[in-house]
Amino acid sequence: MTFAATVLTLYPEMFPGPLGVSLAGRALERGDWSMETVQIRDFATDKHRTVDDTPAGGGAGMVLKPDVLASALDHATQIRPDVPILAMTPRGKPITQARIREIASGPGVTIICGRFEGFDERIFEARPQIEEVSLADIVLSGGEPAALAILDACIRLLPGVMGAPSSGIEESFESGLLEYPQYTRPQEWEGRTIPEVLRSGDHAKISAWRKQKSEETTRLRRPDLWERHEDARDQPASGARRENKD
């Protein structure tokens, strides 16, 4: 099954962009995944092909028109009706590695790239299947860079894209923790050496060291992730929280 990506954008020339090189590019050439762009402006009905208008109530910037965007989305949905639809917006729920893995295991995804001041809210009311998604707590000029990042995250998980099957498992966020530190040759560089345990050949000790470092790094750098990880470990199999007993 080929993973099919559809991107609704005002700038289709931005795709596949970096996804046309390296692992993703080779996978695209092999047919492991495919990409189609939909030019939102093609669905405007006036002679100027207008896709935006001023905000109701006043304010700076412009807002994408819901009628034009809905027509573009309905066209894409007719082509691929059974894939999730993501709208890139800073107001959206932050994307997670778990959600990326869910999307990558399916037939594909449709991504709507916002521009200007964003979307007319009525598009989400009229098309409730749209997931509002953000890449991080940052504001970009448009949704295209975020769409590229999300597609890259999905494509690298497709079967055969990465060389080693474990490459997509032993890394940050897959276990709810940040990845452990990595080292390679030379053994000594600028007076700094590779930790002795990694040169011991003792796989049990190496595994324990990596787990310890992963936990330490997460606790220090991402206390929010560490708190969720600790909550998950305290959760019993039934799903109910354990109660502290005196």
C-alpha cells in the first residue's frame, strides 16, 4: 500500500521540497509514498481568484475564505475519503509522535496549509473531521513548513524507508522519553572519550546505561515529558490511578 499525501496550499511549488531528497526522496522514487498538491486558489470563483478577505470586526491581516477552502477540501476528500485531515494552525493541538505513528500506519493524510491570519472558524464547524494541529508553540508564515515536517516524520516510519527497523523505535518520544546520548569514532576527541560502558561489549550494561541516561535527560530537559512518563508508570493496568495509602 502506498502512503498518499495530499496538501492544500497556495504555494504548491514548495512541495515535495526537502522531501524529494535523501531517504524520503528515494522512497518517493520507489513509489513507497506519493504526493499531490491542491492549489487552493483554483477554487476561487471570482475573476481575481480571491482566497482571503479582511477579518470580520476589524483587525490586521487577512483571513482565508471558508467557501473557497471548503471547495478545495471537498475536492481532495472525494479523491481520498478515508484519510485524516489536518489543518496546520498555532491554535491546534500539538502533534505527538504517537499521532504521527497512527497516521503513518494508515493509507495517507490530507494537510491544509494556512496563511495570513488563518482560517475562518466556520470551516471547522462545517467540516468537523478536520484536526487542528500545531507543530510547536511558534508562529510560522504559513503551514507549509509544518506540513513538510509532519510528512517527513510520517514517511520515515513507512516500511523500508529506514535501513534498520529499530531506527524508528529507539529514539526520542517513542517511549515517552528523550533519547540517550549517542557517540561514535574517534574514541577520543579533544580530550573527551566515549563512555567506557559503551566500549565494554556488555549489552545488558549498555542497555541499563542508556535507560538511565534517557531518564536523566528527560527529567532535566523536559520535565513535562518526565511528569507524563511518571504518571504512565503509576497507572495500573485497569486504567485507574493508584491511591496513596498511609
